[in-house]
Amino acid sequence: QEEDGQWLKCWLSRPGVRRPPSVAMGKVHGSLARAGKVKNQTPKVAKAEKKKPLTGRARKRMVFNRRFQTTVKGPKKGPNSNSK
């Protein structure tokens, strides 16, 4: 390992050789004093209670009814639309 260190020092001391970023010691991306600033500023909101999602046969039935049984006049809505 000492040979590697000697070789690296010799190679970096040559004129015109720039130090690669992995060898350069020092700064990282921004100051660590500001780490987590945005997360700490956002207000904590409690999770709302939700109905448990359907599984198995009941889910298949709901998906079938949503896709094929309910026909609505007018333009077709996408699967992610929240409007009724």
C-alpha cells in the first residue's frame, strides 16, 4: 500500500496532471449545517383514517364493476380521475 501512495504522490506532482475528484479531499455537497432544513420546516400532519382496501374476490368484483358495469354518457375519464 505504501507503493501505491508513493506512486500517487509522484503522479500527482507531475506538471499538467489534475487531481481527480475521488482523490481530492475536502468539500461535499453544501454545508451540513443546513441538512434537513426543509423537512424540519414542514408542519406535521397526522395521517387520516382510511377504510381498509378490498382484497381477493371483492377487489376483482369492484374492478369489474368499475370497468364494465358503470357506463356514463360523455367523455371517457381516466382511471386516476377523482371526479364522480
